[in-house]
Amino acid sequence: MKIKTHHLLPLLALLLWTCAPKKSSTTTTNAKPNILHIMLDDLGFSDLGCYGSEIATPNIDALAASGQRFAGFRTAPMCGPTRAMLISGNSNHIEGMGRMINTNPKNARYKGMKHYEEDITDRIVAFPKLLQQAGYRTSVVGKWHLGWAESSKPANHGFDNTWVLRNAVSNYYLTKNYTISTPERLDSISYYYHNGKPADYPEGTYATAWYTDKMLEFLKKDHAENPDQPFFAFVSYTSPHWPLQVPQKYWDKYKGKYDDGYQALMKRRLAGLKAKGVIAPDIELPDYPDLKNWADLSEDEQKYEARKMEIFAGMVHNTDEHIGRLIRYLKESGQYENTIIIVQSDNGAAAEDLSKSALHGKNILSWNDNSYENMNQPNSFIALGANWAQVCSAPFRKYKQKMYEGSMASPFIITGKGIPQSKEVRTDFFTIQDIAPTFLDIADTTYPREWKGKVIEPQRGTSALAYLQGKADKVHQDDHIFSMEHRRTAFLRKGNWKIINQKDAANNDLFELYYLKDDFSEQEDLTQKHPEKRAELMADWEKYKEDVGVVFLPKMK
């Protein structure tokens, strides 16, 4: 009998497939590294275990042990400008975030002015767009906070997969949400968007868990569709930003740990920072005249304050656990070895408590119970407060929204492909503006001079990749300028010299001068001792204002 050969073709194909070498399920062949960028919100400089904290963060600590930790990394002093600098590699004014959340009538006058649009402008191109062009699949979950216009949605700025909170803050459990963007209003919705369209938040689900779930969903889907395509994943957690809320089993772990108060924890954190090699052994705590004496609080006040810190610690602990879920997935899917991972905060610890503010407090308390018995519940709105914020920012001065180092000194951890391990904490200075150029460098692409036929502003940041890989001694030379203005407060840093105006940046007489190499906690104003250096930095400030479009409208009476 004659055998028809075409009947054998399916069998032959099956045999060839069976005998062919299989691509391992635990390896990938990406030529370009994946990038996983994890940003926590309002995390203090010493809040991680690998930075000397008593809070358990084993997953982040393991990343630090396999890679590098930094003490010289700086963000902007508050969340909106930090995200503006991150997405653009530029000044917050150039990006469009000259001021954020202009709800107060004194600030609302600026909204819509050039450099104060409070939206992403066409003066820049967001780096995820360029990563897309370089072949990356891109995803973002969590806090966006980069504008309300349709044009500012993350889906319009280079993200293939998005599930984001577009405003600055939200309850961790509830769809019902107080928004600080509209005074005298209690909202019945939250501002969540999935791939460019409004999305319903799954009420009762804890936000940190939900954001992690969504990122895992995106990563798994993309990997299944194209396992060899590199990814950029931005996990922008809202934790541990107020309101302080976390499943009780997490803050239960910290019951009683803060009963001895502010000063005692600050001393322990200082010892922890030294033990972990983050600061020098001879550093002592500066004087903090605004920090309340724990012994002067009543017993009830001490109980309330200690509970705040217990919940905050539980939030950090919980976030680390969810970061561990991301790491486990990457390892199980064979993508870990080809991934660069970064963990940082968006700014220093937060002191503000909007439930006590004249502008917002009435609305917040109209649907929240902040009693001791109800702390941590979905219908509570508790904040850490200035005293604990200073503790978490020590040994630096001040905290979020101030122009001192405590508002900008962020933990920064990097590990992964091409990043050598370092047991020593690295202290060289680099900033949030350097992250976008670094990502473009990792992706082997560059920032364009034009975008869609329009000349755009060049990035002010510099790629840190060569420094991170041990191929360069530093990111910036001593003449590099890092500066910003926000709501009439400002700073400018040049090398180790820094000028600060926390009172009214329209008045040049009010700038203070510090030399950070000898005075990192900014205790001694050197204006009188070094007038020539102050004059030099003030000239730099005048040029910076002109370059980025800083405007000071007359004060309202």
C-alpha cells in the first residue's frame, strides 16, 4: 500500500516539537533589562529595617542586601512636584506642577498660568512614552497625582496598562472619599481610572493589596503574550500616606513599641542608622525645639500618639509584604535575574493633619470618627503628625512640605541586572530628576529635542546608570544646580551649599545659607560668615527662576 506523505507531516511535526530543546520556564532572553520601580508615599528616611528601623521590612532589606543603598538621594519636598520631576526628568515648573492642589483661594489664582497648569504639559515628553518606543511594555498602579485634564491621564503618557488613583489621597478601604481638591464638598466617588476610563474601587479591599493584585495581573498578562518583551512597571503605593489605616494584624505586631515616646524612638533610630552604616558613628542628634516633650503629654495623649505610630509601622510592614509578592512572582516566572528593581519614597515623613485644618477639617470630621477606640477603622482619618514625622526624618531637620533636608532625604535601594552589590551605603548626591534619564539609559534610548514637531525642554537631570554600575565616581559635579519653588517657599542646592527660603521666596533677604557637608541637619545659617557664597547662590536662584518660569503674584490680604 502506498503511504501518502502528507499524512505523515503532522506526526513528523509533533516528533520535531517533542525532541526540540525547550525554552526554560525559569529564564528569559530579554536583551534589555526589565525595570520595576516601587515608590512609597510619605516614608521617612529611617522607616525601613535596612536603614535602622524597628519596623520589619525583610523583603526590602533583602533587595538592599543584594544591591545598593543610598544616603545621598533627594526628592522634591512634596508628592506632586516629586512625580512631576520623575515623569519628566525636569523641574516641576517646566513639567507644569508649579503648584499642586490649588484649593486655597490664595493659590488657586495660579492655576492655568504657564508653568502652573497642574497638568502634564507639552514642554516635556514623559519617559514612559520613550520606553514604549524602545520596545517596553509599560504598566502603572497606585497614586498618579499628575493632573486632572484628559491629556494628563497616564494612558496618554506612555502606559499600556493603568489602574490609578488620580488625586492625592484616598481612604484605603472605601469608595466614598473626601477630596482635598474641592473645599466644602464630600464626594461619593473616588477618582480611580483603569486604562483611561473611570473604574469602580472594590469597596472593602485594602488599597495596598489591590494595587499589588493589579500589577501582578498586568505583568502576568504581558508575560504570557510576549515573554521576551521587556517591561517597565511603576508601583506607586499610597502607603504609608495618611489616613493611617491597615488590617489590624499588622499594627498588632507593634503594640507597646512606642509607649516611651518621641525622644526615645529618635535615639533608637539614630543608633539603628549608625548600626546599618547609613550615617557616621560620631553623628549626634541636633536640637529639635519644635518637638514636644513626651513627658509633657497627658496619659490619654500618649496613648493616642503611640497608637498612631503603631498603625503607621503596620502600614510599612504590610507594604513590604506586598512587595514580597511582586518579587516572588518575578522569581517564579524567571524574570527576576533580568530585572532592575528600585525602592524609594516620594518625600519625607508627613506632618500635616488635614482633619485639624481650618479649610478641610470640618468636611473630614463630618463622616469620620477619630476617637481612640475608632482609630484605624475605615471611617477614621488619622495622620502621623509633626512630632512623629520629625522622629522618622531624623537626624535631618523638618519633614514633608518644608525646604529642609528632612523633607527630601529618601531611602533609595537598587538591585538587579548590571547593578553590583555594595555592602557600604553610598553617599553621593543625586536626585529624583535623574531617574528618568537613568531609565532611558537602561533602555538604550535618549531624550529627543523635538516631540510631535515641537521643540521640547531638555531634561535637567542626568543619567546615574554609570555611577550605579560602578563606572563613574559621581552623578553630578559640584556646580550642578538642584532647585525648586512651591507656594512661595524655595531651595537651591549647588554642591554641598544650599540656600533655603521657608518664609517668602519672593523676598531674597529671607534666604538662609547652609553648608551640608559639615551641617547636614541645617542648624547654622552661614549668611553672615559667607556673604560671597550666598551672593553666588542667589545669582543662581535668579537664573533658575527665569529658566523655569517661577512667578510670584502679589499677596492677597
